Amino acid sequence: MALSQTPPPLFTQGLPARLRLLIAVFLAAGTLYVDLNLGLLKPLRQGLSMVLYPIEQVLMMPRDVFYWFTKYGTVIIDTVDRRADIEKREVDSAAALLQFEQLRTENESLRVLLELRKEIKHRTIAAEISHETRDAFSNRIVIDRGSQHGVAPGHPVINARGVVGQVIRVSPITSEVSLVTDPSLVIPVNLPRTGIRSVATGTGDGQQVELKYLNINAEVEVGDVLVTSGLDGVYPSGLPVAKINRVERAGGGQFPRISSTPVATVGTLQQVLVILIDQDLILPAPRELEKQSQPQRGGITK
């Protein structure tokens, strides 16, 4: 078989490229004119939009996912910041509320102390509790008034709730006060409900006060409030001292064991009132009184 002498064409022969471009331009212009004036391509355009809409949504999904994650992260960051701001405001509000409650309690205490000053015949001076002493075997506090303010050993100390204790040592600007729970301090008391008289002394644990030398048949009940009798000439009569919380009846000629809780706790109220009684009524310091066998007027000690 003989080979052809002419090679096959590499490209399909047809209209020239420029002519085809010109025809395409005229067709496009004609299509635009027909669509603009007659609206013949509107159904075709609507059909194509319906076909292409799902494809558009699929292609736009990455963009929507990116926007969603960006918005979600922004919301989380904003929520964390707002929560931190709310917690900070809550802490500030709690601190302000606590300070307000402290001021309200102090104002009420000062108001009661002012009323007490009107009822007490002796001169008084307001003081504030500075701190508790470091002696583990005594129940004593230090107040911010001393000898230069007129305070002397033996002066009784009270607050808005009742008897706090008695001054036992003074310096020019501070004074040491023995609390009613201190075993070295004894206060004459009575029970208003029955009129029974006794003496109250601390147990040394900082929480309890005992009644000493009470009649075996004395009518005492839990909840009774002990007040100062005024027989010592130091504490004004009628000041609350303690509230009975336990009564143990005893037989065989023994005294009953009666425990009570002090009404004037120094942990809640910082303001106290020192009663500046006359110097001739002031007793020696409790350690000197411990050497005496007979009780005397003033803060009686064991």
C-alpha cells in the first residue's frame, strides 16, 4: 500500500478566529438587545438561577463556617470578659457591704453606749479594743485609753451588750482589761426573775462564767440572764453579765454547778465604755487581791 504524499492537517480547518470573535460579539449584543426590550431570556435566566443556587450555597459554605467560628469565638471571649467583670464587681460589692454592716453595727453600739452614759452616774470615757494579750493563761484585752485619759486600775469596762471586765493595769496611753471569763475576776450578780444573789467568776476558757456559792435550793433555769447587783459599789446595778446555759443539780450539801455564757463578746463589738469611778472605790490589782482571804468592794477576785 502506498503512503499518501500529503500529511494530515494538525488543526481542524474552519472560519478564521477574528471572524468567529466578531460573530460572537454580534450575537451577544443581539441577545442583550432582545432581553432588554422583549424580555425573552427572563425564563431562561430564572431557570439557570434555580439550577445554580445549590451550587452557590455549597461554594459559600466555607465562608459561612469561617464567619460562624469567628462569631462564636468573639462571643466566648466577650462572655469570659463580662463574667470576670461581674465577679470583680461582686467582690467589690461584698467588701462594701461588709464594711457597711461593720459601720452599722458600730453606729448601733455607739448609740447604745451614749444611752448608757446618760444612765450611769459616774463619769465615763469611750475606748476601742486594740488587741488581745498573748498570755494563754488569762483572758485579757488591751484598750486605747490609759492614765493620761483618766483610766486607773479597778475601773469597770462595759459595752453595748453588758459587762466586759475590769481594768487591771494601765500605761499612759493604753490599759489592760481582765474579761469576765478570767478566773481572777469575780462580779456580784443577781437573778432578776427570782432575786437570787451570787457571784460570777470566769472559768479561764474564754467562753464560760460560773456561779459560785449559790443556794442548793435556788430556782435557776437555763436561759436566765445574770445582771450586776451593784453591791460592790463599782459596777452599776442591772448591767447584763451572762446567760445561763447549763444547770447541774448537786446533792449531799454540795453547791450546784451553773455555767453561763457572757453576753458581751469582745469579738463582735470593738467599742467599750470605761466607767471612771471614784478613786476610793478602786481596789488593788487582781494579783494583790488574790493574797487577801476576805472579799472587798469592787472587782472581787478569788
